[in-house]
Amino acid sequence: VLHFEGAADEVMATSGKLAASLESPSRPITFRIANQLFGEQTFKFEQPFLDKTKAAYGAPLERLDFVGNAEAARGKINGWVEGETEKRIQDLIPKNGVDGETRLVLVNAIYFLGDWQSPFEKERTQPAPFSTSKTNKVDVPMMNHTASFKYAKQDGVQALDLPYKGGEMSMVVVLPDAVDGLSSVEKSLDAKKLDALVKAMKAERVWAQIPKFEVAPQASLSLGDH
């Protein structure tokens, strides 16, 4: 489905090692990846599958009663996600999101907390116009900072690399030149184009003005129905 190259065991082992390296406690940022399987308590799962997912991804199986009490099972899963994301993500699975036919739910949660390598000064955050469409603008708090960043401008977009403390991770901000160009960028941007954009970046003295935001933890799930 994901078009990975190589045998399944090899892909799982490589993915597991990558996840473990990203979670290294020696880094000056916090990056946590949590995986869990929630399965119907009466359903028989193949043991090799359970062993491999636990070994590669640290994803054990917890059995829940989807058949008899799907709402309680939903609460259990949502509570797990809330705990793994410092209560940032709540009610991941909406009401009626699982039912008596559900047999397996695979949940992945990521929590990230990091300081900028070159911090934005709080007192420099000021209201400024932000375009919500080609014709509409609203005032929002804008962070402002001038420093040396990796920057590139090509193919109708600008890209800025904002490193986090330690320099091993960064956020790449891609901004279309056209005020209403976001949809076009989303449709055309793929891994190859993003890689080329990142490679084209060079260190420049840049004035960065970015809406004040907080990166929320991310969680995803897959539902398996009988």
C-alpha cells in the first residue's frame, strides 16, 4: 500500500530504528512517538503480527470490548491519546467512531516540544495584516525576527528553514508568491519538489514575519471493521 521497497521485516526494522533515533533523550528537544493496538477482546490476532509490531514500533496490543461496550472502548482509546500528547489532543475518536463491528484500532501519537535555535522575541510580536483570501485580510499577532536563515525562492514559492535548538530538527515554511496560491502549491508539492527546494536553500540575512502559533501534537488512527 505504501510502496516501500524491500521485504516487510526489513522495512519494519528500519522504520523502528528511525523512530528510536528521533526520540533520543540526548537531544535538546522533546520528541515522542507512541504506538498502540486496541483489539476486540474476542477476536483472534496472529501472534507473529503482534510480536513484530511490538518489536519494531513498540506497539503492544490492548484488548477492549468493542462488541459489548464500544463507547467505553472509545473512551479508553481517547484517554490514551490524551495522556501521550500531554492532554493536547482530546476526543480523537468522535462519538460513534467505533462500534460493535470494530475489531482493531491502530493509533499513532506524536508529541514535539522544542525551542527555536534563534528565538523570536516576545516583545516584537505585533498585530499585522494576514491574507485569508485574495481580497480579505485580518489582523493577527505576528512574530518578527531578523537573523541568518536558510532561504530559497523559486517556482513561485519562498521557503524558509527555521532550526530548533540543537540544529538537528527544523521547520520548513513554504509560502506561495501569489496571495491565493496555497491551493496550487498543495496540489503540486511532492517529495521530489520539496527536496529540490530544500537543496536550493542558502544562508541569507532574512526578516521573518510569521503568525504566532503553537505546533500541536499529532495523532492518527486506523479502524479495522469486521
